Amino acid sequence: MTKALFFDIDGTLVSFETHRIPPSTIKAIEEAHAKGHKIFIATGRPKAIINNLAELQNRNLIDGYITMNGAYCFVGEDVIYKSAIPQEEVEAMATFCKNKNVPCIFVEENRMLVCQPDEMVRKIFYEFLHVNKLPEVSFEEATQGSIFQMTPFITEEEEQEVLPHIPTCEIGRWYPAFADVTAKGNTKQKGIDEIIRHFGIRLEDTISFGDGGNDISMLRHAAISVAMGQAEDEVKQAADYVTTPVDEDGIRNAMKHFGLID
């Protein structure tokens, strides 16, 4: 029976230590795809900064993408789902970040813009995640287009402070220094539903793999869920199975455990 496998990127497919996909993971996904299983990406990253999956993409191993934590899903060149944040809430976040003097990244359909970037943006996005330098613009310019995701560099306390001003938004974190904000209802769970609807796959044939807070919705939603060994306890508790860490053949071990590969 064909299964739909949904993989987070950072910390799940790609090591935070090496910034590469472990060879055992590539081999396992190759084997699973050859058996007829569908391989999908489920990430907080926008399409513009999915820059670390070439070893899978060059082998034509990816069947579709959930990006921006579910706000933008595509298969090949076809966008199968997209949902923008209400304009008034984009402006509310811009005002909040401007007044707090913190950076915020605004993601349109085909580009990303950053407002008042600081050393943290440089360290995390440019050095750690190897993202190309983003255009630096004013908050007024950043909020002109349709925004699908906002990434404010705010603390959890500041997150609670801004929540009343963005009542129809979802907030998730996969890295402590910032939050990812999408329109309400846009989570990786929503992305799974859009992908399986497009392909005609049953929910009972889905398996999700993740390690971060923004993976919890899909770990709880998929028929079978796997948390990586280095994940926080909250993430592990949302999963059916905890595998070894990403750098210790975690994906391959989990896929063997569930009989997806030999």
C-alpha cells in the first residue's frame, strides 16, 4: 500500500550540525520512493529559501511541498493552495516590530523582504541557514503586497503581547529567536490535508516526521508520526514513535521500523 511521507527539513531531513542530508537518509528515501511511496516536504521555509534539498531534488525524489507552515503548497509548477494574512494584521505586526525595534521578515509569493535586520538575522539566516542576503526595506514597503508569512524576531513574552493585535493568525516556532506567523488555519496539518486531497490519498496512509514545535500539528494529524531523537519533550509526546537523532540515522531507522524500506 502506497504511503504519503511528510518530512520537515531543518533538524529532520537536514542536520543542524552539518547542514546536509545524511547519506543514510538519502538512501532510505530513495528506497521508499522506488517502492512507490510518495515523498513530501513540510517546512516553515518559503520556497525561496529551500536551498538544502538538492540531493533529493536532483534525484526527482520529492513529489510535493508544504511551505510556510502550510500557507503555501505546490506540486511541480502548480500551486494547489495558498492563503495570505489579512492586511490589517500584517500592518499590526509591522507597527509592533517597528515600535519594539526588532527585525521582521515578510514573505510574499515569490520574494522575502526584511525590515530593520540586526546581528541575529545575520547569524541565523545568513550564516546558520545559508540564506542569501534579503532585500532590506521599510515597514511601509514590506506591507504593500500580499503576505503569506511573517517572521518577527520576538520573544515568547512579546509573542503574547502581540497576539491580541493579530487575532486571525497562527504562531509557531522552530527556533527560539523568532516566530513564524501565518493566517489562522494554516499549519502543517492543513498542508497535509491539501496534499492528500490533491493526490487522492487517504489520511490513514500518511506518516509525518518532525522535530520542532511547528511540527506538532502534523505529528498529531498523520496516521503515524515520528519525532526525531533530539526533539524537545513536547514534540516527542505528540508522536507515535521516537527515532534516533537526525545525525544518528534517525530517518532510516524509523522507516525500517515501520516497514517502509527493507
